[in-house]
Amino acid sequence: MRVGQRVSWTYGGKATSGKIVSLKGEGLHTVKGPSGGTVKRRGTKDNPVYLIKSDSTGNSVLKTRSDLRPARS
């Protein structure tokens, strides 16, 4: 996975997609959710965290490598 790559993941039983904005890497990372809450993801060396801009909502989301797959063109 690389910055600028389009990826997809499953959320609420539905496939959704977005573009990787940055690699956050290992450790605990947070982002403000659309309702004002804080979303946290913990990354590891083998399963880093990525910051993604969702295509459907425009919101920033955090996902680990294991949550993602390349999006279909």
C-alpha cells in the first residue's frame, strides 16, 4: 500500500473506498470522527495504520493494513 493509492474496505457490511493520504505506521493514532468523537487505531510493524479520505463521505478514517485491499479501477 502506498500514499495516493485507492483502497477499499468493509464498513457496516458494505464495501466502501477511498484514497490513502498518509502512512501513520506503528503505535496508537487518533482522528476526529464526523460526530466529534475520537477514533483510535493501533498499528504494528507488520500491520501499520493508514489515514484515508473516504470517497463516500469525504471524512478522514484510520485503517490498518489488514483492513484494506486495493480498490478496483
